[in-house]
Amino acid sequence: MLLPAKARLTRQRRAVLDAIGRGGGSFTAVELYDLARRREPGLSLATVYRTIDLLKRTDAVRPLAGSERGEYVRCSPGHHHHLICLTCGSVEETELCAAPPEAELRERHGFTPSSHELDVYGTCAGCLAA
Amino acid sequence: MLLPAKARLTRQRRAVLDAIGRGGGSFTAVELYDLARRREPGLSLATVYRTIDLLKRTDAVRPLAGSERGEYVRCSPGHHHHLICLTCGSVEETELCAAPPEAELRERHGFTPSSHELDVYGTCAGCLAA
DNA sequence: ATAACTGCAAACGGTTTGCAAGTCT
DNA sequence: AGACTTGCAAACCGTTTGCAGTTAT
């Protein structure tokens, strides 16, 4: 959850970071806005977006790939994928990774992979219990 | 590339389908608009969007997951993933599929998967040659 | 001191919608 | 007739930007 090098840790940013900290791992700019505004009432939506933008640069946050518009996910560094609960919307990270083997991609499609993105949808432990 | 049941195949829709037919598999609403307008000059952007919407319902088209806003991909039916060329933007389908095994997801995360989305980025055969 | 940061309000880009007219069967 | 479709223009929603003033270091 780190900001880029020369970024300053202001009250507003602290409030946004804190808001990201709560919640199930995925969020909307407006959700953060509402949450963060409880402790930082003057906060503007523009600042929320600017903060999200900073976090995107350090890969601490990413737009949620396979989803509706406007959803972001909190991300820890390093290669991982997301388990997205279709019931409660929570997002969990997993280090489990199964990409198609490079050799086969090359052989079958002449395609040279450099990265991939994988999201798994389903039901999280909590929602399964209920 | 089929339209839903009771949908009519009008001149405008034919032009849009045709425009999707050209191109490398991924496209933008406006790209289609420009292309299709060459043979169907009166065509409106709204109609392009409405046609894309129809195709989304039959899964003949999907929003391109891990990409900028506004990109769509032509999709054939059935489970497959996309190989996206970072150089030319073309999108190829592959039946190669490697998802994390259900048993392991359940064991490690208590997560019950129901579907997944996988996109591979890299360089396509054509661009590798050049 | 000086770069970084903020709120505001306006602008943006992609997408959707209400409507009245047109078209297919 | 009756359901479906279209173009137009306006509305929408998430996001970005210019600006003038404020703040962290």
C-alpha cells in the first residue's frame, strides 16, 4: 500500500488509504470518498481519484479487470491472482497461478507471452457458510 | 457472431457485423462506426452500441477485460481465452486453459470457483516476424 | 522557499436513453 | 396491425483537468 517516491502523506491521503484498508479488498472511488469523508469532511472526489492514481503507479491498486466499470482492487506486490466472490464482492489474493505453458502457446499459436491476467469468480468461505 | 432469437437483420446491423468481421478481433465502438459508415452512411453511433449490446447477450462479443476502456473482442462460443498482442492489438482465441485446480482453491482459501477469466499478453506471430 | 498538494467547477469520453419516425412481417 | 429498429439529441457516469490557493518538507 505504498505511495510513490516523492509523494507526500497528507491528511487527505491518509484518510483514503485508511478507507481502502477497511472493506473487502475491492472498492469504488465513490465508496472511498464516502468512507474517507467521515474523518476528512473537506475531501474532494478529485483527490480520491488522484490518490488512486498514485497507488496504481506502485501497483498497490489495480482496476478490477473482468468487472463492471469503476471497481478497483487492493493489490500486494508480486505476482498473484484474484478470487472474486460473486455474492459479497470481496476480493482475495492467491499465489496459485496456472498459466498456459509458454512452449505450447508458441507451438500452437506462434504467440510469445509476456504476462497474463487471471481472475477466478465464485463463492468465498464466508458466503459459503451462510 | 449470431444475434439473439427475435432480432432482425437490418442493413445497419449487417454493416456493423461486417465491420467486426474485418479487423484483428478487437475493436472500439467508434472504429466500427467509422468502418460501417462507409457502406451505411446514415448509421448512428447509438445503433452501433445497440448492436454490440445484442452481440454481448449471445456472447459473440465481450468487453476486453484487462484493457483500457472501450475495447471489445469478437468471441466464438465455448470456453476459451484470449491472446492479446501488445504490439498490434490483435486478439486471438485459444482453447488452452489453465485454471488453478478447484481442490486447491478450496483447500487453501475455502473458495469455491464457478468461472474464471484469463488473458495472455505478448507478441503475436506476425509481429514477431517483423 | 518551493515543490507538491488541494478543492472547485468545468470538461471529457464512452455509453445509454426517451422519443417520434420508419421498417419489417 | 404490431413488434422491432433507427437517428437524433440529451442525459449519464466515471474520470480527468486547469486553476488559484494551501501545505508539507
